[in-house]
Amino acid sequence: MEQAVFESVRYSAVCQECGAELECWGTQALVDARLRWDVESTCSACGAAAAICGGDVPADRRDQMLSEHGPARLRVSSPSAEGVAIMRVLRAELGIDLISAKAVMRRVANGDYSGTLPEMEHLARKLRARGISAVATRP
């Protein structure tokens, strides 16, 4: 079993119980070959607490993670030799068409395809499962 990879952000929201400011912790994690978004929140005014597990990371929280932690890059050792296999993985994992997969593959080959660390590690693991040497790194 591979190690979990995660990044977290702290943010505020409005408490649904009392309207006060709610402290939230959101975590994007790669666990058991799945990306997930989990949120824990606690209201300091009324004590309401919640934990919501699973789902996709909201775009604003993803942007916050990229801003706070910096982007991770997907690096592949021999992208030209493995182009078709890389595109297959990208199409399957990102749900994109062939033209988009070619564009993403070019960005991977150039070393400028980036995202959150859990996202890039997820793709790197899928590529390694196909015999392609890939890593998720921070510049």
C-alpha cells in the first residue's frame, strides 16, 4: 500500500446554526488510489461541529491550496517514447478527449503541467502502474 499524500487549507465560512464565523479545515488527499476532499468545521460561538468526507475539491479551495502550498509538477522521464501510453492515462484520469490529451501530454513533456500535490501524485502513480517513470515534484 502506498503512502497517503495530502494538503490542507484553513478558511472561514458562516455557521448554518447561528450565523457566526465557522473555522474550517479542508484536506485534499490521495488515499488508496482515490482523490478525496474532506472538511472539518467547528463554530466557536455555538459549538456546532461537522465533518464532511469525500467529494471533489471546490475550485476556490483548490486555488487556495495552490496559492498557499505552491503547485506540484508532473515529470515523466521519457515522454516522447511513451506518448501514447501517457495520453491513455491522461484521457482516463482527467476525462478529456484525444486533442486535449495531446495538449496536456505536451505540457507534461515540457515540465509545465501542474496542480496540487495529491493530484499530480495521483497521475504519477497511474503512469507508474503502466510502466512509465513519473514523479510529482515541487519546483
